[in-house]
Amino acid sequence: MKLPPGFPVKIDIPILPTVTARITFQDFQFKDDIEATLFEIPKDYIEDPNRSVVAL
């Protein structure tokens, strides 16, 4: 299978000066018909009170 130019999509995210995270999408599909429910927070979701927030 021949992929179109730019695929697979790779994104490098600098975490620290010496650490980089690489994310690779092998089967990227752009969709115009995404359901709004995909972005809703489930009613039974509980945020972890011990979760730390990192300020950049």
C-alpha cells in the first residue's frame, strides 16, 4: 500500500531539554462528521484529586 505524502504522521514533542516524546499515527483519517458526544465528559467521571498539575 502506497501512502500519500506526509503519512504516517509523526509529531515530536519536547518534554525536557534532553527528553522528546514521539507520537506516530499510522492510520490517520480526517473526519468531518464527528459526533458531539465524543467530546462530552461522562456523567460518572471523577477527577483524581491527587493529580498534579504541571505549570510550564
